[in-house]
Amino acid sequence: MRIATWNVNSITARLPRLLEWLQTRQPDVACLQETKVAADGLPVDEVRELGYEIAAHALGRWNGVAIVSRVGLDDVTTGLDDEPGFPDPEARAVAATCAGIRLRSVYVPNGRTPQDPHYVYKLAWLDALRTTVERELSSYPQGVVCGDFNVAPTDSDVWDPAVFRFSTHVTPPERERVAALRELGLTDVIPRPGKGSNPFTYWDYRAGMFHKDQGMRIDHVYASAPVAGRITDAWVDRETRKGKGPSDHAPVIVDLR
């Protein structure tokens, strides 16, 4: 079984790339983030032609998450338990059971700056995520939480820690929230890098940062022990970040026995 996570940075703008990627990489389940469409803008027919169903939390131009599966979509839920809003809850989490695995696609708030109210919202959202996942693991021992976390867990997950010293994504409170999620018994599935020694998944569009590999590892797959024990490979699909009009994120692909 092959699962993947990818921040597509607009499913409409990236639709031809998404369809080609589904055909070439053949994931059984793909968790997507930052779809940026309302429900009536989802490419239901296009993915169905390739043998996939789609479940989504889609409220409009911003945010948005989806799960695309060719192995079933059962028990679909959206949002989190006691989810905070900014000021209202946003389309940032969707979950479904696919071939016995409970998958959750998440798009964690950015935080903007450590002084911004959005940063406080980000921490509260991560707290709600942990609460939700802890409850679900009691019913679904085979679980995966994946997506764009907008957090680099360690200094080695950014190309130059000094550059990010006063920024979000690397502050101790953010890292502590992600560590608390792992403490539920989840494994951080660190993929093989697509280039060099760094398994980065995001590169800013500016200043040739992708070609210089000045990136961050902020797209994560957290797997419960029964799933982690089935993993045979995990890798950053860096090729998908290349070419004309890519997302600024590369997919992470995980293969299971």
C-alpha cells in the first residue's frame, strides 16, 4: 500500500499536475492540503476517472484539505474536537478510514510571527489536534496523521537555523506541541531526501531556493506503531517540485507492506 501527503497550494492551479502525479506515482491514498476551493470546486469527476474517490473539508478560497483514495473512504469526519477558530473554525483537517488505516490530513496554521494572534491560534490548534488524535487512537490503532505542519521539529530540518531565529516554525512552543503528538506513540517517518542529505519538503519560490536546496522539512507523516512496522520505504518526491508552475511543497510518499 502506498500513502502520500502533499500541499498542492491550490488544487485548481495544480490540477493537471495532480492528475499526472496520481497516474505516475500511483498512491493508494493521498492526503492533500491547501486545496483553496469550495466543495463545488473539487475535481470529483477528474479523479474518479482515475479510480479515486475524494473526501474533503473545503470552505472557499483559503486553506482546505482532502483525502483522495482508491481503496475506500469510510467514516469521514472533518475538523477537530474542540477546534479553535480565527475567529471561526477553518477547513484544516479531514479524516477517513482507508483499507483499515485511519488517515488524517492536516494543514496546521502558519502562525505568521511569534507576536501575532495567529501564533496563539496555531498553538491552540495543535493542542486540539493532539486531543483528537489521542481519542482516535483508542478506536483506530492503525493511524496516520500527515500533512503540512508548518513546524520544523529540529534545527536540522531547516537549511540555516540562524535565518529562522526570530521566526515561527522553529520556536520551542511549536516544537513542544509536535513532540507531544509523537508522545502518543507516533513515529516521525523521516523520508529519504530527493537531493543531498536533507529531506526537505518545502522551498520558497524566491531567489532560486529550490535549486540551492535551501528548504525546510515541514510536511510530516506520523504513524502509529502498527503502521510504522509496515513501512518499507519513505521518500521526498522532489521531481514533482520541478518544472513549470509547481507547488512550493514536494510530496512525501510512504510505502507499506
